[in-house]
Amino acid sequence: MLGGMTTRPPSVDHVLRSPPGAAAVARFGHTAAVAAIRAAVVRVRAGEIAAAAVAETALAALEAAAQPSLRPVLNLTGTVLHTNLGRALLAEPAISAAVGAMRGPATLEFDLATGGRGERDDHVRALLCELTGAEDAIAVNNNAAALVLALAALAAGRETIVSRGELIEIGGSFRLPAIMESAGTRLVEVGTTNRTHARDYEGAIGPATALVMKVHTSNYRIEGFTAEVAPRDLAALAHARGVPLLDDLGSGTLIDLTRHGLPRERTVGDAISDGADIVTFSGDKLLGGPQAGFIAGRRDLVARCAKHPLKRALRLDKIRLAALEATLKLYRNPDRLAETLPTLRLLARPVAEIQAMADGLAAPLAAWAGEGWAAEVIDCQSQIGSGALPVETIPSAGIALTPPAGTSGAAVEALAARLRGRVVPVIGTIRHGALRLDLRCLEDPSALLAQLT
Ligand SMILES: *Cc1c(COP(=O)(O)O)cnc(C)c1O
């Protein structure tokens, strides 16, 4: 024991020579160990810790600092594509492809047939065209980037017409008017919040019009006395005046989700066949791949986007391109997609299976929470998340942890914090004075049980 029960701090040298001090040097290096011991000594002088605790305090501080900041968690929020928790989980073939691309050189911009220069978009171009019916397609950093690039390449210095019912904000930093301004196109708003008619668009199209734009109202729905122009009619109307239609689909699914018991969502193929000249959509929402954004559509327009200087600033790296190619290839076998693509697998999970898992986890959770806590199996409503199908929810099951009678709401907050403090943090939601854990995204119960020991 260093320093015994005295309050006089030990010397740094003394601690460094002790077994825990030597261990700290071996694991974290001399410089970091000395700094951590000095910081612990300061805390002894301040009366915050005992002199005997210097070595272990220093070691704990070094271990805490060595923890990664970006850590895996268990998402029990019930939101499958949770933006703050990293959206889609990658499929195994995508993970292997990404790891392969990370470990060594790859044919990122290299043509094996000719031995000459290749194009990075060629790794996904043909697949995207095959899966969407588009003539051409490119990939960039995310859908926000796809929009900025498409607007800058096709409408800078000119006007883009959008319905007032579609001027969306997706999270604080993505507001459509701001995106348009940064791309250098003038926003021309038409119609009203709840009703926009064909004549509104027709009246706004003029010599300065570069694009008519349709935006998926991803995270809200306007209901009641409403009117909007159907995508097919909007395309015809724009084409009659020689103006292309850009359709920002947001999530952009590639398959008919109703086949998997999920609510209907327009596919990228629908948008193309309805006449959109350019469609933009995300890689890490319903598509289930890495973060990416796509510009798909008419060959001449996609080529203008590909040649714009911003493309270079927004392009994808080899790791994500490898994961993306592998993810898109899974779509060639749509019958197996509900097994192979984690996003779809989680969304399509039968509620009975989730309920059975909840039944088995209630008792261990109640025991872990402590004296007086109740763990009840409850019905939940999972959300798809990331602005896909905002109103529709998917029936699910989970566990509500209710504090002992007479305790305040602070007890629930404290329990939530305790779960977040596990080696693999467990993230739930607090509602109606209880901590709710929706188990839709927990495929292996032992992953949760391991955090309760
Ligand atoms: C999510 C979304 C975006 C932004 O996509 P990111 O991939 O997050 O950049 C843009 N438009 C719509 C309609 C969306 O739903």
C-alpha cells in the first residue's frame, strides 16, 4: 500500500516503481503515466482521494482516456434507423468488403482490363442503374451532398421551383432553403403549406427556371384539406416546358416494402418510371448500406453532376464504396434480402419473436435494476426512423422498468444513466415515468444479459 493511511502524497517516482505504476507505464507509456500520477497527486493534496489511492486512480484515469469515444451500443430505442446511433447496420458481405479495402491497395480508380485509369463510380454505377432503371448514377458522401451537387451542377445562378408544402427541415442543419442557397440556386416557392396545384407550378416556370423539384416530406405529413401534384403529372408538366424534374426521395428504398409486411414507400424505380430526370436518395437509410448519397437519372444530367468540381469534394472513399457495392449486390437476390440485409431483417422481425425475448429478459432486468423496481413486458411501436415513413409505426415488444413506489422521476433518469454506463452502453427511452427498452433491434439476448453482470 503506497503511503498507507497518511495524507502525504507519495512521490511520483515511488508510484512509478510500484507494480500498478509499472503496469501503467507498460500499457500507456512513461509520459502518459507520469501525467496521470501527477494529476492523482494533485487530488490527494486537494483532499479528494487518499494517498494510498494514487496508483489506482491514475490507472483508472488512463483506462478511461483509452476508451474509444465512438463506441458500439445496444439500440433499444425502438427507432431502427436511428440517426444519432449511426443509422443502418451493415450486412456481413459489406463489412468484409470494407475490411478488405482497408487492409490493402484496391482497384479504386484502376481498370484491370486495360491497366489504365478507372473511375470510382464504376464500382456501383451499373448496379444502381440495374436496380433503379436509371440511365446513369453516381455516389457521393450523403444525400445532403447529392442535393447540393445536383442543384449546383444543374441550377446554379438560376431558379428552382418547390412547393411550400415540401420545404423540409431534417435535423437542425438540413433545411431545404439553406441547402439551395449554398448551392447557388434561387428558390421559387409555389402553392401553400397544405395545397399546391399544377397551375401554381405552371405559373412559376419561366426563362430563369432550371429545375422543378419534388421533395419527400420525410419526417412529417400534412393531413386534412390537402392537394399536391402527383409525381407523374409534375414530370409531364415540367417536361412540357422543357424543364427537368428533380425528385429528392430521402430514404429511397429499392424494393417494395409491402412484400415484407411493411408500409408502402415509393421506390427509386417508381420515381424514375414516373418521369423524374434526377432522383437523389441516401445509402444508410432504408437501403441499408454505409453513409452515402446518390444522384440517379438522365445520362446527360448525371454527367454534368459528375464533372462539377464539387464532386471531388464530396466523393466516396474506397472503404464505403466497397461496402456499398457489396450491399447493392445483395439486392440481386431480393428473396433472401430479409435475411441478408440487417435493416430489413430488423424491420421485418415478427412481433411474437420479440415478445418471447421480452418474456425471458424481464426477470433478469428487474433483478439488475434493484429492490422495488418492476419490469413489465409491454407492447411497443417501433419507428423506422431517419425520416422514413414518419407516421407509420411497426408493432413491437419490450420491457418497461418502473421505479419503486414513492421515488421521483430522478430514479428513472438514474437507471437510464446506469444502463448507458455499461461496457456496451444500453440506450432506452423514458416515457410516462418508466424506462422503456424496445427489443426489436436486439437479435441476441445474451448481448443485453452480458451487460447486467
Ligand atoms: C434524410 C433526407 C435527406 C438527407 O439525407 P442524408 O443522407 O442524411 O444527408 C435529404 N432529403 C430527404 C427528403 C431526406 O429524408
